[in-house]
Amino acid sequence: MTALGRSATTALGLVAGAILSLTAAAPAGASPVAGPARAGVTASPGATTSRAAGRAVNLKLTERIRTKLADAYWRADSARPRNRVDGPRQVYYGKITGTTRARDVYWAIGQIGIKGDPISYQDGPHVWRKRGGGAWKYLGDTGGCLDKVPRAMLRVWHVSGC
């Protein structure tokens, strides 16, 4: 083995040892290396291992959820045909865990409007909420101030409130 090969082997051994010591020092069930949640980091709705109420979790937006958000927007003012709803886009999606899954509260913010109506696109982002297995409810636009959304959710998304 060359000197370079021995150095690489030694470095890998040191890294593995450090990881093992961090893992051994972590409490049971805890992640050995903690870091801030980032928008785009995803977890599926059932992926949480604890039911710590009040915990904000970033979730992956699916096309099915996007469609349900658009439906809720349209139901809030169905004066125009559903096929004219454009979006939502630039969506952040997550939940605040409840004591049970039925008590989880899901949140989404994003841009949405009506095709052909430029005024409908202003004053976003728009806000939606869903409790447990219920239907999505459109809460309205924000005018840029997200005070309708829990601060814990905004922190997970790295989005400022007002």
C-alpha cells in the first residue's frame, strides 16, 4: 500500500470513528447530527416518529395537494370557471403536529390567480389550512404579511412573517 493509500485509509477510519462516537452520544431516537430544516427538505406526512405536539414539519408538495389547494381557492369564489385557476406556484407546504394525526394542522402558502385577470395575482402569497383529514380551506391573500401562518411553520420554511 502506498503512503497516499494509507493516508486515505486513516482519514476514513477517523471519520467513521467520529460518526460512531456522535451516534453513541446521541439520546435514543435522536438524530446524531442536527441541523436547521430547509425549504425543500421533505418528509412524508406519516414519517414522523414522535407525536410532539406543536412541532413544525416541512412536507413535500405533490400534484394532488396542489390541485386540492387550487380547488379550495376556486370554492372560495367560484364566480369563474375552475379551469381558469392558475396555480398555486412557489408553494411552501407543511404541518404543525397535533397530539394525534387527526389534530395535525397542515399549512400551505403560495401564489395563485385567475388566468386573464392580472389583479387576481397581487397581494400574495395566499394561505391555506387543513385540519387533520379534513378539506383544505383557503384563508385568503396576505398582502405580503404572513401573520395568518404560525411562526414555527415560517421558521421551518425560512420565510419572514411581515
